[in-house]
Amino acid sequence: MRKGSRFPLVLFVVLATIGSACGGLPRLSDYRQRSFPLAQTSFLYASDGSLITQLHAGVDRVVLPRARMPQTIRDAVVAIEDRRFYYHHGFDLRATVRAAYADVAAGQIVEGGSTITQQLVKQLYVGDDETLRRKIDEAVLAWQLEDQLTKDQILTRYLNTVYFGQGAYGIQAAARSYFAVDARDLTLAQSALIAGLIRAPNDFDPFAHPVHARVRRNTVLRQMLDQGMITPSERDEAVAEPIELHAFTSRQRYPFPYFVDYFKQWFLSNPAFGETSEDRY
């Protein structure tokens, strides 16, 4: 057990006791059995291996391995979303209390207290119902997830899951949607902007609110500097970098449109890809 983890253990025992009183502790294995695989974007290729177009329903997501995610985006997300990510065991009482105090002082929700692990559990398993039972389940499952995965694995899954706005789920779709680049090619400034979107994608959308997006990006960079992730010169260079958006969409013009339409009709009518048309979609 990590140094300084005795108090979180006491907290977990308290949560477990409350959970038992509410009807028993949740088990991560049960939730995993009931969960569905992450929706992902499909790619349609010609016989020579060239890409014709991308296809997806309501979720645009390309799952990446750890090696294709730059350290800048991993650091930026930890800095702004969960600065104690590498020190807690899935639940951070200090951050929860700090967030509650900030919300009360402001008279509205201004700061989140959920850890990255809790956010991942919410997205994959428990949903976002604002009930005490759901919050207890989220904390207990986050604790169990930390027992089964490394911090690196949790962060990678989170970056492949979280919503960044503009219909983009996961860091690869976000990099393509805002800058028309692959995630591995994101600059420090671009990583900071994308990381800043997680808390409120609509409010910090650089297409709709460029000033808010810039302020938020610079806040992320300041947090990265304060936490020793970047140097003052790297921060200054990133702050000075203009926000140059290059929107990318899979709905742009593509070759062989009649063949693409034929393929989609064939796929959606083929029971080999799902029992119903909705499943196949």
C-alpha cells in the first residue's frame, strides 16, 4: 500500500459500510459483464489498401494504445482534472472537500471533485445519475479498478473514453476534430487546449468561444507549470502559440459515394453484424 494511504483506507471502509447498508457492495466484475464495448469509428478501405472514408453512428472514437498518446496530453489532463491522480487510490477526499467548498462559496458548481478513475467508472459502468447510491458505487468501483489496473492503464482508457466536444470521444477523435492531426502529433499548447475541454466542452469550445478557450488553455498550462510538468520557457512558448483550428470531419467529400451507400445498406441489412438494424448501426 502506498505511503500515506491509511486515511483513504479508513474512508473506503466508511463507504463500504454505507454501501452495505444501502443494499450491498457493488462488484466490478458484475458491471464488466453487463457493460458494452466502447463504440468506435469504422474505416472503409479499397482493395488496394487506400482509405475511402470513415463511418460512425453517434460516437466518433478511435481507440489508441499508450504508445500513440503524447506525454503532453497525459500530463495536461492529470494537471487540470486530477492533480493527485498518482497518489490516491481511486477516491480523493481532499479534492472532494475542496470542490465542495468552492461550489458553496460560488453558489454554483465550479469545481469537480471526482478523480480520473471515478470519471472512468462513471462513463463505463454507473452512469451519471445524481444519487447517493450511485456516488457510493462509483467510489467503491474506482477503488476496485485501482487494484486491477495500473495508473498508466487507467489514464489510457480514460483518454480513449472521455468526451471532448464536437462529437469527439477519445483523444484521437479530438485531435482530428480540432486540429486535423493525429494525437501523437499534438503540440503542448494543443494538448492543453484539448485537456481544458473535458470539464465543459461547450463552454470552452474554441470554434464557438475562442477567448474562453484561450483562457482555459492558459489555465491548464499554468497548472502544468505549478506541478513541475513543464518549464517556464515551455509555458511561455505555448501561451504565445496562436490557436489555429483545422476542422476535420469524416462527412467531407469522399470517392465512390455510390459504393459507400451500397456498402452501408448491405452492412445494415446483414444479420451477421447484429440481430437488429439498430444493433448494426
